[in-house]
Amino acid sequence: MSPDTANKARLYLASQSPRRAELLEQVALGFEKISVDTDESVLAGESPQDYVQRVAIAKAQAGLALVEQQGLSPLPVLGADTSVIIDGQILGKPRDRDHALAMLGQLSGSTHQVMSAICLCYQQCQETALSITRVSFRHIEPDELEQYWLSGEPLGKAGAYAIQGRGALFVENIEGSYSAVVGLPLLETGQLLQKIEQLEPYE
Ligand SMILES: Cc1cn([C@H]2C[C@H](O)[C@@H](COP(=O)(O)OP(=O)(O)OP(=O)(O)O)O2)c(=O)[nH]c1=O
């Protein structure tokens, strides 16, 4: 494993999302990436808030277990989850073209929420934060949706769009945290890291 930035690592990023790594680089928070595999199925009756937080916690805990198993240097482990919520429905990453077009069709001409949860685990401590952003889309024509799918951008993105990419052409308004929509609420990440670094190390 090699450091992902020139800065001294302050945390492990338990994520395969290139966006999350880029966001940490943007604010010069030194980190090392670790890879974990987490089941992202929604539980019956689970609220969107509970869902994103539970998955972020699961990713961080899986990362912490890996760090301990491999005897890596002890640093906080960050897990995150981002979902798009419309009419109480949780939209994750699209399975295929039809799924992506159905999601984008739902988002067209309306307002949705993007929920991004983070969890930092360090020894016996666990801190979580939830960021909720409102995003409004203009109406999108069916042929635009098709073109957007063909660009390849919807795959791997919650709600089948990327605000940091061509998806920005659909965004009429955003109220909340831009970085949280891209995948990692940076304000909360900095705050939780500071908080967890100040805690007494576990004896
Ligand atoms: C809404 C939106 C989401 N996304 C991305 C962020 C996340 O990578 C992805 C949501 O899926 P996640 O399950 O949160 O993350 P992931 O599977 O990509 O990565 P990992 O679990 O390994 O950490 O959607 C954007 O890049 N731009 C956007 O505008």
C-alpha cells in the first residue's frame, strides 16, 4: 500500500470511489486507501437516513477490521455512503441502462435529496455524521437522457448522475454541500477527524 498523497497519512479511506479520494486530496488530508466489500442492500422498512448511516458505519468497521488484521499503523478509518432520495425512495447506483433512465426520468423536473453519511472508526471510538442536500433538476428530454447514458457517466453513481460531470447540465439549484453530493461531505469529514484525533487513545 502506498500513500495516496504527499502529505502524511492521517486516516485510511475505506472506499473504492475515485471521487472520495479526489475530495480528500482537494483539502490536503493525507490518507491511504484500503479496499473493503460491503453489502449495500436496503433492509425492509429502513429509512433513508438509517440506511446511509448504517452502510457508512459498515464500510468503516470493515476497514478497521482489515487494519487490525493486517497490523497496519493505527489511524482512523473513514467509510462513506451516498444515496439519492426522491419521494421517500432510495436510489443507489443503476444496474443497467433501463434502471438509469428510469432513475433520471424520476429526477427530471423535480427536487430530490442527496444523503451522504460518513463514519470514522478509531480503536474503540466511532463517530458518524449525515449531510442532506437538496438538488433540483430541470426537465430533461428523453433523447438527452439517452445521450447521457451513452456518455457512460451514470454508471457507478447514485441516482445515475454526476454533479461534477455532465450531470451539472441538469442542475437548476443546490441547497447544501456540493462535496457531499459528489460523495464526501468535506466539512463534516474535517470536523469528525479533528474530534476523533483529540480523543484519548484506547489502552
Ligand atoms: C449524486 C452523485 C453521486 N456520485 C457517486 C459518489 C459515490 O461514488 C457513488 C455512490 O455510491 P456509494 O455506494 O456511496 O460509493 P461507491 O460504491 O462509489 O464507493 P465505496 O462504497 O467503495 O466508497 O455515487 C457522484 O460521483 N456524483 C454525484 O453527483
